[in-house]
Amino acid sequence: MFRRSRTAAVIAAALALPLLHACSDDSGADSGGKVTLEYWLWDDKQQPAYQACADEFSKANPNISVKISQTAWAQYWQNLTTQLASGSAPDVWTDHASYYPQFVTSNQILDIQPFVDKDKIDLKQYQGGLADLFVKDGKRYGLPKDWDTMAVVYNTKLVGDATGLDKLSWNPTDGGSFEQAIAKATVDANGKNGLDPAFDKTKVKVYGFLPEWADGSQGQNGWGDLAVSNGFSYLDKNPWGTKYKYDDPKLAETISWFKHVTDAGYAPKYDKTSTLGRDAVMDAGQAAFTIVGSWTIGSYLGADAKQQYAFAPLPTGPTGRKTAINGLSDAIYAGTKHPGEAWAWVKFLGSSACQDIVGEKAVVFPAIKSAADKALAAHKAAGRDVHVFTDEAAAPGGTFFLPITDHGNEVSQIVQDALQGVILGQSSPADGLKKANDQVNALFK
């Protein structure tokens, strides 16, 4: 009760004059009349938290209301692209580092650096490096709103003894203790696990591991994390590099290992499971381990979870434990009729006043460090052990950012097609990735 009252006081203070000042004539706002801002997001689980933020924002800014629209991931980007092309995009939308370069190239997204400078936004309050992701050539295209890291999720019943899962190792040669755990959790129709010489890989009942093969050019849900821990780097520089390195032998070694565990029967063949999502297979109790992001906490540890799950850190590779860390931002449409009001809303979304609300609802980890601490505390209070995600985010040198470049959509399709060809046996990892890398880099010439 005390914490809620204190939060309300913080919100009231944060929403006072500064935000109203942002809507004055010199901010470019249409002051003096009622304004409704259109705000889009894709995650239905986050919508209640941001509706609470919108309600508090409008209390202090009675001339501005925020209308929130939510659609699922694939439809979201389809709709946004269509609306941008027709000149009728929402005033503000939740943006992703993989998508925003195309908006920058098309001049569809507003540079907020002048607002940031004028209002003296403290960029150091955010998780390290996130504020730099949405900057190009001195222009800024968003403030950080949240972040995610990756971990191993496992079915506690299928895995049984969890001893050592917090110290898993991995290498592309023999798979380390990670492969041993995967093999042990794989069970055939006769009850033999993958470590038993009598194991029948043609009659698998429970797979030890579920890889993600529809992961574009980044491999955030598995192969990218392990590849980076093997010494792979995506680009000559990030963000805004112009030369990809998908022909790196370190990546080919990693993909070869993924193919090995598939060929051994520890993971399902891609052509037999490509129509099923990993969550569905996990919930059916047909797989023991997979790699997921912190945004799935509610799905795996929530009241509606179909199995009993727990999280473990990613395995430590030859160069250490490495996890992708990704952050979202909020973008302002370059064609908005209400830039001042839109900035006031984006400024609030990027403030502790809103991010504390989001943190206390424990749906995601907010970008502001103190708000992320609130999310972790809320999870703990609810009996959810999720510290592996925050531990990985805090580990020195343990995180890496996903590649941000022009031609993101084309790069994603080329690499995903190549990897799917490899796992289907249509080409070797080295040959398939070399061909894909040549095609990708040709886009930048």
C-alpha cells in the first residue's frame, strides 16, 4: 500500500510542469485544443501497463488523450508499413531495432534529438548502451523503453535433477555439458535416453532440445547467442555497419552443432516441426529445453502455463557466456500533426514515472535501471525466479547487441533461407553461409 502511494506521488511530480511545457508553442505542438494521440503496440500482455501510463499522463495533460491500439506481431508490422505508405501512420508507435532503419531511410520517423537536448533528458539512466541503438548521424529516433536477455527454459518434470544447470558449458565440438543435458533429457518410445547406446533416434518421444529456425538473420533465440560465445561477430561495426560476416567459420561451426543434435535425434527435424511453434511443443510436454527471451516469462511461469518450467543461464561457450540484449523504443511519426504532444508522450514513456508502473506490473524489464529492479522484485514477490535474466544483463562483457543496418528485411530473409537449407541438408553450413554472406554484402555495394 505504501509503495503504491509513493509511486503515485512520483508520477504526480514527474508529470507536472515539464510535460506541459513540452506542449507549448515553441515545441511545435498544436496548443489550445484537445488532441488525441494514436499509439500502437504489439504485445497484449503489455497493453494494461501502458494504458495505466496513458491514464496518468492524461490526468496531468488534460488536453491530450492517448488511444492505444494493439495487434499481434506479424500483423502489427504489416499494418504499420501500409499506414506509413499511405501517410496515415499513428503519431507514436513501439519500435524495434530490426525495423527502424527502414523508417529512417524513408524519412518516416522524427528526429527527437532537439527535444532531448532542450529538455536535458538523462540518457545515463538507461541500461548500458540502449540509448545509442536508436541514433544515426547525430539524430535520435527514440528513447529506450525496455530490454530483454536470453536464457534456457526447461520442463522441470522432464529434466528431473537440475543439478549443474546453472553452470552449463557448450562448445561446437562435443557440445559440452549442455549437450549432455540435452541428450539425457531426450527419450525414445522404449524409455531409453540419448546417452544410452540402445537409444532409437527414429522413435523419439521427448526431444531434449528445440532449436529456433525461423529466427531471421540474428538468431536471438539460440544460434546467435551460442555463435557469439564461440567468437562470432555479425558485422564490421554495430550499429550501422556495412559488411556482414556470416561466412565466419565460428558461425559455421555453431550451425554444424545444431545440425548434429538434430541428426542425433536430440532435436526434431526441421521439416517435421516447421509448422509448430516452440511454445506449443514445449506445452505439449514433447521437449525439455529451449532458449527464450525474458519477454516469455509470463508464458512459462504464469498461471496459465501448461507445464512446470524453470529458467537456467545460457551455457558458457569458448569465449564466455553471451546473450543478446535487445531494447525497444517509441518512435514519433515524421508526419504527425502533433509533434509537441507526441514528444510529451514519448518523454513520459521514457521516464521513471511510466517505467515504474511497467516495472511493478512485471511484464518486461524497463530500460531505466531502477524500474527494472522493481520488475525483478515484483517477480520475486510472486514466486517467480527470473534472476538469470538480470544477472546476464549485469555481467561485464556478457551481452551483445543484435545487428542494426540498412536492408534489414532483405538480410533477414537471405540468412534465414540459407540456414533452413543447411538444416534440411541442401548445403553444408560453410557453403550455405558463404553464399548467403556474398548476397547480403552485395546489398551494400
